[in-house]
Amino acid sequence: MATITLKYDAHNSIARKALDLLLSLKIFVVDEHTDELKKSIEDVEAGKTYKAKDAKDLMRKIYG
């Protein structure tokens, strides 16, 4: 599957209608999480990260 990034003026009604038309065909998938920074922030907020005190603490967490 290929990824295409579209940039358009959200205030332009013709551009918005064209995008709505393409999405209505149901042959494209909208990926809401394309921004890696947003994904990282979500991981931190969900508690999916580990904050180590130092390198030794990190190694203990990784290797037990």
C-alpha cells in the first residue's frame, strides 16, 4: 500500500468538495495518525513509556 499526503487549503470549498468526493468512493483510507509526534505524545499520555534514572537503570529494565 502506498501513502499519499495531500496538502490543501481547508478554506477552499472546491478543494474540500473534491476531497470529500474522493473519500466517498471508499477506495482510500484516511490515516488519522500520520504525525509521529502525535503518536509519541499519545504513548506518553497512555503511560506506554519508561523513564530511566540512568543508563544502568535502563539496561536493568531491558535485560532484567
